[in-house]
Amino acid sequence: MQVTSFLFFASLTVFWHEVSGKQKIVCYFINWAWYRSQPGNLLPEDVDPTLCTHINYAFAILDKNKLIMKSSDEWADINNKFFQRVKSLKSLNPDLKTLISLGGWEDSRSDKYSRLVNDSTKRKNFITQVVKFLKQYNFDGLDIDWEYPKCWQGNCTAGPDTDKEDFATWVKELREAFNAEEKYYLLTAAVKADGKVLDIGYDIPSITRDLDFINIMTYDFHSYTEGVTRHHAQFDFRPEDPSSTPTMISSTKAWIERGAAKNKLVIGIPAYGRSFRLTNPENNGLGASTSGPGNPGNITKGSGTLGFYEICINIKSGWNKARDPSVGSWAYEDDQWVSYDDLEDASRKAKWASSEGFGGVMVWDLSTDDTKGTCCSTKFPFLKAMNYGSSGEGSSPSTYGCP
């Protein structure tokens, strides 16, 4: 009886802290950025943990045969002790929580998550193993990033209808297992911000009850595949936008209308942009015709994507910059065009999340910030701008030396 009472009150204390404490700043650390050349190379020791309340280590993956969690890169995670080195950041911020994030876009490609959640025996086996994993590597919790139940990688005809109910059951059983442990383990999820998956993939009241908080991915609303320039992380509607235009404000409203608790929603802010190739370089505003993805970044190397620091360097080198106050920022040069959040956008979004009573903000990902101060006059200006907007503490982003 004494042990039961202790666990109940310990869980209640942490729960109260998670939903009622200060604004969360959730930072995703990716284990593949260390393979990049400078200034994109990022090691655990490069991170300033005082700027994060939580660090989600991305990613662990699901073994397609055993359906248990495993390291995605043992060379980085274990041999080079990245798991341990991220945990060691607590020496600089004792309040920091470190979670292992399971999944991601590439790991969500096949049917393996569906096979896991649709089988009670496999779920039980996974949960037993994941608790051992958290203990072995001293993580404070698990972040689930299956993209997405029923709508695998955005294809809502890919998965069975049962994914919705069984995903919620999996989350419930994880919660129950974590609650049975002496240490309180956090359970969170990264979720789609908009679209059909909200109704056919998520039992929102159920997962809201069982998750400590929910990282809502309020970005990647648009890409070059649509054939026109759009802001991929649009803040609010413009009068000329169709009513179906996804925005940060409309997406969070949709989650709340479906049963999410506002103080459990952590709002995603991207430290990267989505890039396009303009059909006519003279037509370079929102809604301009495009013919494909923008050129790969010199460091990030992905077509259609640029890191914040790459965009910052481009603007310093002569790219033009524009902003619509309802939408966000974009930059362009010749036939290259990119939508992104600048420091003012990041700070404004964090301030809005705080003032509206949300649980906090999340950044994807740390490595695409100006981690070395290559473009700006300070390291991690994007993350500092989020902190400034969230709490009002520190110096204004206008002093960071970014264009």
C-alpha cells in the first residue's frame, strides 16, 4: 500500500509539472547531423541544454521482424555514446528531460507499426522491451513518431481502419506500464497537424488522456509538389486564402475541437524551409508558379529543403527577403524560392503559444539552427528567439545579427 501510494503521488507530481509548469521548449536532436560537414555538423556537446526543457533523441526505429525498438545507428548511438552524451547534458541543466523518439518519416514507410499495434501479444512484447531500453540507456521517456496511423506517410488508403483504435490502445497500455514503474517515464507523441488523419487515424480524446503532451507538427503544410509557392508553416489565414488553407492557428483549433487539451499541445516551429524552383523568376511572391523542388543546400543536401542557417547565409549573400505578417517569411534569388520562419516568426509563434495557454513549443530540428554562429552573431539564434518569445527573457532577436 505504501509503494502504491508513493507511485501515485510521484506520478501526480510529475503530471502536474508537465501540464501546469513553465512553457516547454522541446528540442529534437538528430543522430545523423554529425556526418555533415561544417557548419552543419552537430555533436551532443554542441547543444546548449539551457535553451531546452526536453531533448528528444531522433530516432530509434522499429525492428521489422521482431517489432521491438532498436538503435537506428549503433555507431553513433552506442559505439560513440551519443545516447550517453545527450544524457550528460543534464550536468548543465539538471531539470532537462531526455526522451528517445521512435519512428520518423522513413521508419513509417512500411506496415510494421500497424502490425505491431494490431496484435495484443506484439504490443505487450514491445512494451516490456521498451521499458528495459529506457532503463538501460537512462532516458526519461518515449516519444512516438509514427507517421501516421491509418495514413502511412500521408497515404490515407494505405492502412486498415483498425489503426486508429489500436494506436490508442497501444498508447494506453504504454501509459499503464510506465505508471507501474518506480520512476515516472514520460510518454509523448509527434502528430500530424491537419488533414484526414485527425479523424481517421487518431482517437484524440484517448491519446490526449494518456500522453503527457503532444508535439503537433505545424509545418510541412505545403511543398513543391503543388506547383505553386506556398508557406510550409503558415501562421494564419490571409483574406484571399481558401478556407481549407492549413495554418498553425487552424490546425491547433482542429485538434482542440476534437478533444485535445490545449495545455498538452506543444506547437511545432521549423528551423528549416521548403524550397521551390520558380517557373518565372520575375513572379516570386506567394502563389507563383513552380516547376519542381529548389536546389539542395550545400550542407543539408536535400532537394526542396534548406536549413535555417543555409537560408540565412543565402540572404547575407544577396538573396531577397520578404514577409507577409499573416503567413511568414520567404526568400528568393533567380529561380530559387524558399518559405521559412525567420527569428521574428519563431519568436512570434512562441509568444502566441504561451499567451494562448498551450503547453509550449517544439523545434525540428536543432541541427538546422545556426549552431556555430556562422551567419549570426550568436549560436542557436533560432532557439533563443523561441525562448524569448515564450518567456520574454533574454535579449531581443533583433540583436542576434541575423538578416
